[in-house]
Amino acid sequence: MAEPVSDLVLVDDAHHPLRPATSKHYSREYAALASKYVGAPLDISFRELVGPLPASEYTHGLYPYPARLLRHIPRFLLSTDAVVADVDVVFDPFVGSGTVLLEAQLRGFTSIGVEQNPVAALVSRVKVSRGSHTHAATVLNDSLATAKRRRRAVKISPLLSRWYSSGALSALGRLAATAEEHEEEDRDLLQLCLALTARRMATTDPRIPVPVKSARNAMASSSDVWRQWVSESTSILTKLHALPPERPVAEVRTGDARDLTVWPNPEQASRTLLLTSPPYGAAQKYVRSTSLEAAWLGHAPKGKTVHLEHSSIGREHLSPQDLRLDASSVSSPQLRRVLASIAEKDARRGAIYVTYFVDMERVFRNAANVGIRRIALVSGDNHVAGGVLRTSQHLSDIIESLGYRRTVSLRDPIRGRTLLTSRKNGSPAPAEYIEVFEMANCD
């Protein structure tokens, strides 16, 4: 169960006299698990270990981003002595909608996140923002009043016309034009409210993450959009108001984890914990699920988001350069054999997973190159071409080949992520692996 507040203890540190709080209970549980670990994953339920958490705690429910990381996992790890010892910074190179960054803030750690999907990056920035609740209310209310008075809307992306009524298009376009006139944090707040309002007012089936046409909102008017904006504003403000007023800085970098320039510098990296849940090997539906919001935010000027899909890790739309890769492009002999076997059964799926593991090798090589000392990885396996691809094991092998040693491996029977399980031959298995690695020369 969740530990009582009185169970928190401050860890002494020469560099930081007031270290972030850790939990005696969680630390004991982790130590017990680590002592039992001899190579095979240990079965555990983080939901049972941490206890029930509110469905919309703090800003975790700010946006319905698909396949979010179970927040019990970072909450436990970031409260555990062995995981955060000598850590100043928490780094997530696949930040998604910001679960790790918010948990790091709540536990007292400075954090950095990298995200390619511009909609997810926006959500993360607002989720961990430290602005004034009163100021946010003023910005949201004043922007609505301004939008109602406007005569002109922004130029609408061609992607949007088939997904909205004429009344909704007009109102949303005026809200988008108003948001563009603001700068930095205020614009982020307004664009998130716009994205949420646009999501609710689309003629899509709300039960399906990617856009699928339905009769919903077919006759929506401008007044319906104004009312939805007020509803979304109220929800955002309520969640922001719930955040503790004093929290460390969390920086969100819109970029590519394969690019070394977005990583912490070597001086930071020596005291950095990399905590992340990377995308699965065929996960570009993350982009598709936010395609309408991306269009409203100006990321689909030609009416498509395929350019975002082509650049993402876990992409299914492969470039000619990607298609020139084969199993020999990965370093692990065992993984080469597995990928070659997949390609024999399904050449396209084989190419997708070759590209994925080549990309992931680049990411973890960046971790080693900057000197990240500790990695906590949350990953799952996949059903591919009629068999199980041990993605978690192969990612672990990559990390260990770069000079890290695995100190613990835990298996949690978490249900597969709903965004992906509908895809035939590409869904994750119903368990996730939580593994911690230490740079071998840090002892």
C-alpha cells in the first residue's frame, strides 16, 4: 500500500544537504527484490505495491494521451534509495505526455524530457508548468472573449475540414488565431485548451484513439465550441491548482532522442537517472491519435502528419533509407537471427523492427557516450509475425553491450496498452519489464 507521509526520510548528501525525500518502505521492498534477483525477472505488481492512486491525480489526467506509463512505477522507483542515490537529475528521452517528469517534480528532482510528437511535448510542458493559477484563469477567459469578437480565423489545414462542422471550424479557427498572438507559457496553455476543445468537438468516435468518422458533433455550432472551451478551461485550472506550488524545474525539449545535442551534458550525466518507457516497435499510432490536434497547432500545413510519422522511432512508414537496412545492421548476433526470421515470414514487419532496433541502439549509445550512470527501463514484448518478439530482452542486451550491468529485473502483468492491442501481429504482450542498469565502472 502507499506509504504514510511519516515514513519519509531525507537522505544526507555532501552536494545537496536537503536531498529529495525517499521512502523507507519502498527502499526496503526494493532491496528485498534486488537481493532475490539472480538473472530471471521477478514477478511483482506495482499497483499492489504502491496502492490505489486517483484516476486524475494532479495533472496526470490533463490530456487523454494514449498508452501512458503506469505512474505507480516511477513513483516507486523515484522514492527508492538505491535508484536515486547520488542523482540530481531525472532524464526521460521518450517523455510522451510527461508522466516521468511530473513524478520527478513531485519527488523533488529537477528533470529533463525529450519528445518528438509536438502535441505530446505541449501536454508535458503544461503538465509540469509552474505558472500562477490566477494568471492562467485570466489568460483562458480573456482569450475566449477575444475569439468571440474576432472576424477572421487562422488558415485551416486541409486535414481538418472533413472532421468538423462549419460552425465548429469557424470557432476553433478564431481560438487558434487568438492563441497564436501569445508567447511562450501563455501560448502553451491556450494551445492545450484548444487541442482538448478540438478533440471533444470533432466528428470522431471517442472510443477509438485514432480518428474514425462518426455522427458525433455533426451539427455542432460556435456556441457549442465556446461552452466546451469553458469546460476544458475549468478542468485545466482545477488540475493546475492541485499541484504543489513549490516544485523543481522540469524542462521539455521537443526533439529526437537519437540526437546527442538534446541529452544532458557529461557533467550533468554523471548524476543523472535515465528513467523511460520507450515506444514499441510499431507505435506510430501515437502520431495518428493526435493528428487533428497537431493540425490545429500548425504541424500539418499540407493536410498530413506523415512527416511526423516518418521521423518517429517505432515508425511503420519506412523511408527508402530505412528499407536499405537489414538484420546485419544491428550489433547483436542473437537479435540478427530473430529479425532475419521475422523478415522471412513478413518482409515489411521485419524491416519495421530492424529500423526500430537500429534507432534504439543509437539512443542507448548516446546514454553511454554522455556518461549516464544509471538507467531504469520500462518495456514490453510484442507479438510479431505469429510469434513473440522479446523486445524487452533485446533492449536490455543492447544496454549491457554498452557497459552497463543489470541490477534487477521485475515483471508486472500490466494489461497491454490499448492504442496498440488492436493491431494484428503487432500488439504488446500483457506484461511489462522494469529493469535497472548501472554503469559497470561506477562501483
